[in-house]
Amino acid sequence: MKNHKFYEGKVIWITGASSGIGEELAKVLSQWNTRLILSSRRREELERVKSSLGLKPGNVFVLPLDLNDPGSLEEKANEALKVFGKIDILINNGGISQRSLVMETSVATDRKIMEINYFSGVILTKTLLPSMIARGHGHIVAVSSVTGKFGFPLRSAYAASKHAMYGFYESVLAEYYDKGIRTTMVCPGRIQTNISMGALGPDGQAQNIMDHGQKYGMPVEKCARDIVNGVRKSKQDVYTGGKEVLLVFIKRFFPQLAYVIARKAKRV
């Protein structure tokens, strides 16, 4: 990719950086004299990603955190702020998916998915916003999903959490745009990651099954490039994926047709 001066010298914090889209974003963003903070639960995987980037040790920092531990996140965000003295771009990428029918899904699982996918990003954003506003600029990137635009079989809690993200981050943009704050909502479709492996099944445990759609989805490298280019252009929405992304636009202009397609979709 060509050099993007937009990213030169930026401090970027990526959650969910130990695999998938988060790991690939770290690889792409490391090309442009950035300083990166990498977060997820697994320190050993974060260290692996760090070693793969080829950055100077002082330009990348590993900060393990658990998005399902809300009481720890404000402290983690303040710790992240102290690493390089600022955060220019927060990428709320960490999350978890689901593969279970509504009546099979416990409320405990609903709450867990909402905690990880929605509330964690809210806490991190609210903690960092004052420093961004004080400096007159900051960019919040929230990785939602095309399922954040419509309901889909076996994904009730997941879709709900991704819908909620839209309401929150669009409100952030509306309230603080004049303070130099920008937000970008990312809506990936089926991307070649392991997200379906960790998706929670009817028993609330990871299903450990690779969905056909994930296995043959868009290469994660292409997805990461789409996100990086969208953020550079300050796009409010970035859609990336295969033909499933078309359902977002079908829903907008032909909602009844979208409902029919969703009902008849393969449940994987």
C-alpha cells in the first residue's frame, strides 16, 4: 500500500489485536511510522503479533485486557493513555459472535455478548474522549457487522449488540464533531477469520466450528485495507466483504425483500 501521511506519528490502540481483523490491522498500520497499542486477553498471542510487525520495541506496546470485565476497563484505558501520552485512534475491534436460536440462548449469554461487543467499547470511548476533546482531535473506529444493519438467524444477541453500537457511535459523532472527534463504523461481511470458531452456541460455550461463510469469505488482508482507507478518508461507514454486503442496501431500499432473504438464508 502507498504511504498514507494521515497515519504518520499516530498513536493507535487496537482491541482484539491477537488474531483476525485486529491482527491484520496492526500489520497494515505498522507500515507508516505509527505507534501501536495491542490488546486482547491472550498476552502470548499479542507478543507473537508484536514480534511479527518489525517495529522498534518502543513503538509497540502490549496491553492485555478482558472486554468481559467492565470493572477493569477504565483503568486499562487510562493505562493506555500513559503509554505514549495520547491516543489518536481507538479501534474497538474485539468481540464475540453467536450461533444459537433465540429460545436456546440464555439471558446470561445475551448479556455476555452485549458486555463484550457493546459496553466494553462504550467504557473505553468514554474514558478516552476527554483527552481527545482537550487535544482537539480523535478518531473512534467501531467494528460492527453487516448484521448490525439487519437481524439474521442464529445471531439474535450478536445482531442486537452490533445494532446498539450504531446508536452509540453515531451519537458520539453528532455530539462531538465540532470538537474534532470523528467516528467510523465498520461493517464487515464474511471475512476469513476464526470468529465463528469462538461463537457461542446454545450452551453458552464456543462452538469450535468453522462456518462455510467464514472459510470462503473475503481475505482478511483485503478487509483491513478497506478499513484503513476508510478511516483515512474519515468515512462514517465502511462496508467490506462479499455479496452479503448487498443485503445492507437491499434492506434500505427494499426492506420486505431483505426480510425474505434473511429468513431463507443458510444458518451458518
